[in-house]
Amino acid sequence: MENVVFRDGVAYGLIDFDMTARYWVPMLDPETAAQFPSYAGLDPVHRLRILAGDEASVKAFHRHGGWVTWDRLQAWLIAQRATFLDALS
């Protein structure tokens, strides 16, 4: 819940939307999701739409590069995998 801003006990804003979406939707491939029985039956597309449906969130996503930025980050993370794994061992 570190990435959620609350006001009077109500979620008011999100910080680091991509990480929030990954964990709150959750955005997992089917094999990984199957490891968590509590995720059975969840519709990640619908849940993401609810999370991102706020107009301000949509504008912020596009202002920061939208899907082009998202895809570039994913490609970079994949390319850097070995480097990160080496750093952890």
C-alpha cells in the first residue's frame, strides 16, 4: 500500500502506476497466477480498466510516454536480466 495515497481512509491517488497495476490488478502471466489460488477467476483486463479509468491517470500515463515507454522499459528489463542477476549473486 506504499504506492497509494489515502485521504480520510479513501484511496485518492497512485504513485508508480506500473508497479501498482502489477501488484493490485495483478498483472501476471497465467502460469504465475495459477500459483496463487486467491487470484483464480480474476479478470486482469477488467481490473486494470477500473484502476486506470480515472481520467487523470490516463492523462498522466500518456504524458509520460504511454505504451511506447512501457514497452521500452520491458525490453530494457529483459535485456538487463543477466546484469541484474549477476548483481544479486
